[in-house]
Amino acid sequence: MEQPDFNVIQASMTSTANGLRTAATELDNLNQIQEQMRGMEQRIQQQMGQLEQRIQQQMGQLEQRIQQQMGQMEQRVLGKLSRFENNNLARLFNSRISHETHQLEPFYNIENELIEGFPPTSADINGLDAAGVERLLRELGLPVAGRLNDKRKRFRRYIGLMVL
């Protein structure tokens, strides 16, 4: 029987040892990569948590702003409704006036406040100059264009005085 070639066996063992060393190195590298991946995963989860918190905070702020704006809008609408209601009631009373010396019911301006210097009677409207009539028209949110007589008519019509 033939003797084994120890050089071949030694070369084979060296090759196997080198292969095992390479495999061990690769295994170490793989473990390091896994650790890096776990670290990255933790950082990503942490960043996602922070992002979620920021989004929730911004959503809360947005919701708060929307509620505040809705409240302000509601107040403006209620104010306008109140003004329209008050002015319609005043217009109804004024439409019943049969003499130019009877007391007029005053109107509310666009800020829902009683108009200062509102003419007390229909006769007082005739005494208003252009600036006075324009001020009243502006306070009511009406156009101010036209001749003085047209402005007075516009004002009279708006406050319910059809005949006087």
C-alpha cells in the first residue's frame, strides 16, 4: 500500500485552517454588522418616536388654532346676526313712522355698536350735509357715491323710511 503524501495532507490542512480563519473573520464581521443593524434599528425607532411626538404636538397645535379660529368666526357671525336682527327691528319700527318729527329707532354699525350721532328724527336727515350722510352710510357698510340727495334717499330707504 502506498504511503500518504504528507505534503499534500499538510497543504490541505493549511488550506482548511485558512478557510476556517476566513470563515471566523466573516462570522465576526457578520456579528459586527448585526450589532450595527441593531444600533441603527434603535436609532430609527427613536427618531420615529420623536417624529411621532412632533407630529402629535403639531396636530394638537393645529387643532387648537382651528378651534380658536372657529370660535372667532362664530363670534363674528353671531355679531353680524345680532346686528342684522337689531337693524331689521329698527327698520320695522322706522317704517311705521308717519310724521317726520317722530323719533327714529337708531341703527347699529358694522362693529355692532349703536351709531353715534344717528339722526333722532326724519327731519334731521334733511339737515345732514354730505360728510354727515357719508359717515352714516359708511357706518352701515353702504356705498357713499352719488349726489347728496341720492345719498339721503339711500340712507332713508335703508333705515326703513319709504314715505318721509
